[in-house]
Amino acid sequence: MSPRPTTGPAARRTAPRARPGPDDLRRTFEAVPARTSAEGEPFAASWWGRAWVDALESLSMDEARLARGRAYADDGQVAAITVTPGRIVAYVHGSRARPYRAELRLRTFTDPGWDTLLDAVAAHPGHLSALLAKEMPHSLAHTAEEAGVRLLPAADDLDPSCTCPDHGRPCKHVAALCFQTALLLDSDPFVLLLMRGRGERELLDELGRRNADHSARELPAAPAVPSVGAQEAFAARFPVSYTHL
């Protein structure tokens, strides 16, 4: 079993490195080398990464395809992964010399959905602190759900496609891409938020602004101070006496 870093609340696999992109809405992650995992070991280390794998497994009715896809991911057969709003794409090496183009579409949030989510998150300063630490606490997902926004995907959020001749839903190549994506989520939950439609810089700026607005509204009102006319105040401080001749 390959060694894992021990920083953070959970031990994690080596995180894929991101390449610099032209903007905040396109991130490309380098391929992860082959690795060995123990039988029965969860593929993802974080609870939100495992929730992603759960969505994949609920999408598929074919355990053999999923097992083959995980083996492809473990064997390093997934090339660089590109993440944009609503889509993740990678070439996956299969049994043929030419790799297949695997793609997974994910439902993005509407603008009203984002407003609802960001307002709910900004009302809890701990959520923003967790995101800055590349963590996604259960409370953040619960806050989003209470606001009517499902942050973590379910099977009906996912739409797989591949250039291979296998019509499985998903095929083993898309399954491999999904397993590898769980590692991206392990190391950076902003990848999930990007798939949902918005980039990290935009979200942090907007959350910071909304958090400041929320904090300002929560400040107690200043006590009322009785006002005194300037002439009256001056007379009280500097009394003048008049002597009549």
C-alpha cells in the first residue's frame, strides 16, 4: 500500500497537481501515477469524496464495470483531467492503443440557487474558514440542503458519455474518470463547486463580501445620544455675566 500524507483531518492519497489555467473556470489536473490500494479500502479519504463515489455507484447497476473502472484508475490509466462548470473530461487508456475520451456532465446551480447557497454559507463564518482550509464539514452540506440546494451529487445529477463502443452507464472508462475525480475532491472541495458552476476566486470574493455584510447586520445598534444645540452647549461651558450700569 502506498504511503499517504497525514496532514489534515484525514490521511489522503497523493493529490493530483493542478496546471495553471487561463481563468478561474478551467482547471486541469495532471495524471496520477499507478498505485496500490488494499482490498475493500474506500477509494476516497474524505467523506465528501466518498459521497461522490456513492453517487457513481448508485448511477451504475454493473459492479463489474465499476470494479474495472477502479482498476483503471489504480493503474494510472486516466490521463490529465480538465474540470469546467458542469463538466469533467479526460482521456482514459483501455485495451486499445488509442485512448478514449471520457466525459461526465454534472448539473450546475442556477443563479438564484447560488444566491441561496452563498447567503446560507456566509451566515456561518466557520464554513468559510473550512473552505479556506480545503475542507467541507458536514454542517456546510447540511446548511446548503436546508437552503434547498443539494451540494453533493446524486445519480440523477450525473450524465456520462464516452467514445468507446461500450454503452454501459457508465462504461468502465467514465467510471475510472469518476474514481479519479474523487481524489481531486479529496484535496480540494472547490473542484466540486467549480463543477457546480463557479470558480474559487469568484466564490471567495463573494463569500467574503456577504460575510462582511452579514456581520455588519449582526452588530448591535449604537445607543442613542441626546442632542444639544450648539448655542446651548457653548453657553453651558462658557457662561457670560452681564453687569448693568
